[in-house]
Amino acid sequence: KYLQESVVTEECKKLILSLPTEKDWVANNLHQYQGFWHTARHLQAVLVCQRHFQAEDSDILLVTTPKSGTTWLKAIVFALMNRDQYRNNNDHPLLSENPHVLVPFLEIRLYIDGRVADFTKFTSPRLFGTHIPFSSLPETVKNSPCKLVYLCRNPKDTFVSIWHFTNKLREKGVGMGTNSLEWSFDKFTRGVSLNGPFWDHVLEYWKESLENPERVLFLKYEDMKEQPKVQVSKLAKFLGRPFSLEEETNGVLDGILKLCSFENLSNLEVNKTGKLDTGEDFNAFFRQGEVGDAKNHLTPQMIEKLDQITQEKLHGYGLKF
Ligand code: A3P
């Protein structure tokens, strides 16, 4: 699938000729469109999405940069919003379906490869995932009161997670050797990663969350790990579905956290053996699910460089990791 340049329309190919281009981490190239890097396949989908997606006021968009905990966020919000319907965890859809199937990506699934997205099966409120930067979101999303939940993760762990993930795709998906840590680090720090520059992506949503806190909720992966109850309660309140005292007493929130935990999801048969219809194995989305793994891979110089970029780009806006 990663080698399918043919799915890209002539219009997109023409646009690509005018865009800065660099080698992708998996295969083919990345192209910088509206300031952010996309593969041709994803760029094509972003263009169609920008043109065709009609936001509804009640929509909920779950936004991340790749490897920031998207799978986890999708599971939690799905469980949260559907908690009355699936009181009994034994027949919960999350036990038999991967979160990316239950909460599809706009550009990576619904609009991919020239698909005409079918929204007829969605019930309100509709849940979508996306990696599209704020400035490139479809106008109907920007002009709608729909809710955006942004989950970000510290750049060091995010980078290490992308490095592992893309190497897995290279080895299994396209039968190519792995990228060295140094090669990947150079790309990431120059901003050349899928939907990167990482820092610009985060900053756009951070600013938006400060300006419009009722529209954009900004969460951190590390806070979710440290204080899951506090963060998920905040999320529920933001989405207009706060946990009642009765629910808290009855362990509904605890049940959701357990259902969506790394241990539970990663050990389910569907997530061990299943595959997305866009090609990726579900198990590629589960590796360790821990905070701080970067220190096991990066040199002190690499850590210093990432901290320095984060300081330069984000600290001035009050965003620290
Ligand atoms: P690691 O590679 O550090 O383990 P995404 O879902 O955005 O693709 O991000 C994947 C990262 O989230 C991986 O990080 C993965 O292990 C972690 N992850 C997946 N499911 C998780 C869960 N239920 N809880 C916490 N982390 C999870």
C-alpha cells in the first residue's frame, strides 16, 4: 500500500511538483503542504477531505500527531460516549474491534485512495480521528462549534515510538531494511516527519485550546498515565458527558480505564492478529505504552537537542513537558 503512487490523482501529482519534497521514513516521499509533511497518498486524502467533509455541530474530532497515543484516546472516547449502551463489558465492541475501526481517521481511512466517505452509518455524535494540522482542517470544521480533543506526547518518546513504528512498517510492510536512529533523528529535528514539524502541530492546537477552551481540549499522554481518573473526568466534562456521583461510585470510570488499558487492549485477539483495511497490522499500534522509554534509546546529546528545540518553540507559549 505504501508504494501505491498510482492512487494519487493527476491534480495531486501536479501540486506535488510545486512542493518541497524529502524522502519518507517508510517508502516514497514526503511533501510539505501548507507547512506540514504528508505522503502523496495522505496528501491526496487531505485535499479531498478539505473539499468534501461537512462538519456537524455535534461532531467530536480526536486529533494527534502520529504515535502520541491516538489508539488509546480513541478507545477511551468511544467507551466514554457509549457507556450507557454497553454497560456490560463482556460484549463491548472494543473487545472485538480495534479502536481505529470504531473511530476512523478522516484522511487515513474515510477519504483514503479516492474513497467517497460514507457517513450514513454514523450516529450522532460522530467520532473521528485525524492527524491534520489545525491550519489545514476543512473550513467546515474550523467554522463549526464541534469539539476537538488534542492529545500530545513529549517529543522524545514520540520520536522513539515513530522510529520503532516506521521501521516495523519498513520491515513487514515493504520488505526494506530499518532506518538508523541517527537518520531518523535528523529528519525529526528538522521537522520532516509525517504531519510534522511535530512542534508546529502541537503549537497550533495548544494556541487554539487557549483561545477557545470550550472547543479544543488539550491533553497530555504523560498526564493521562499519571492521573488517568482526573484526565478522563476532565475529558468527559468537556464532551458534555460528565460522570455522575452514582457512576463514580459504581466504578464506571474505573471500568473504562481498565477496558482501555494497554494491558487489556494489547492482549485481545483482535489486536494481536487483526489488520486495518488500509494495510497496517493492529499489533503495530501497541508496543510498550510507557512514559520515558526515550532514555533507553537516545544519547544525552540527542535528549539535549530535543529539549532545546522544545524550549525554543514551546516554552514561550507556556507549554512544557
Ligand atoms: P510506544 O511505541 O511508546 O509503546 P498511536 O496510537 O498514536 O499510534 O501511538 C502509539 C503509542 O501509544 C505506542 O507507544 C503504543 O504502545 C501506545 N499505546 C497504544 N495503546 C495504548 C494504551 N491503551 N495505553 C497507553 N499507551 C498506548
